[in-house]
Amino acid sequence: MNRPQAVSRRTLLATVGSLGSLAFAGCTTEHDEGYEEEPEPVEDHTPVQHRLPELPVREFSDEYEAGIDAGLEANVTGQDSLETALERGGIDVDRLARERRYLYLEYVADTPEIGVLWEVGYVAGAYVPYVLASDDPATLEVTVLERSRIDFGRFVAYINWVRSFDSGDDSLEAYGERVFETLKTKR
């Protein structure tokens, strides 16, 4: 009987090692000398898995400043007309009450998770004619509620900010920024 010859482990490793050396013999130098890969500019990438924003993208300030502009047009002469103006502007007033030096407003936001910037601006804008028309205006403290009447956030508008805006010492942008900076949300 013919038995196949057994290959020793040492012979097998030597053979594989020499074949590997021959395979890589010409690979000691880098073949891409002088080649520089330039990445494709980010501007040329098109996201395909995510929703694309509408262009141009609006800034936060654009939203609340548009709200302020709309609120400034409201016909407000006192606390009652402020509530009416807010409701006409689409603000769902839950409570508007004065206690000493503060005017407390609670309103229900339609979809606070999407954004309340325009609403904040509208309330701040409607507050301006209230302060200017009132003999004894109050500082405005606002609570934004979710549909389930859970507190979503708060912001404040001060009388002296309105007066600085009215006198021309502050611009609409500065007044809006002051009010917006007081906005604190729970989420």
C-alpha cells in the first residue's frame, strides 16, 4: 500500500513563510507616492435619510421678532384689552391676573415641543402698548403651559425694558433678546 507522505509541521510553516515572502516582495515601496486624496466638500453632500430644512433657515431671533412686530399692532389700552388682543393673536389665555406689582399670564401653547418663539414674541409685543397706555403698569410674568396644563416654561418682561424700547434707547432686537433670554423651559 502506498501511504501519503506526512508533511511535518515545520516543513509546512517553512513553505507558507517562503510563499508569503515572495507574495510581498514587491510591496516594500508605497505605490501612491504623490497622490493626495481630496475629500468631497461638505456642501456637495446631500443627506438622504433625514428631513431637509426649508431654506433659508430662519434664525431664532427672526421668529420672536416677527411675533413682537405682530404684537405691537395689537390694540391694547389696559389689562382687559391685553387679554382680548392676545386671544385675537392666537394665544390661548388660561389666566391673566394682576397681583400687586405683577401681571401673571398663563397660556396654553399649541405645540411647545415644536417651538414657542413666535408666541413669546407676540406676548412681549402686546405688552408694549399695555405698558405705554397704563397709568400703573405691572411687570409681566408668563407661564407657558402644555395642552395637559403642565408647566412647559416661563419668561418675564419688565416695564423699564418697554420704556427703553419706546424711547429709542433699545432697538426691537435688543428688547426681544432681553425677553427671550428670560425664557426657561422644563425640557
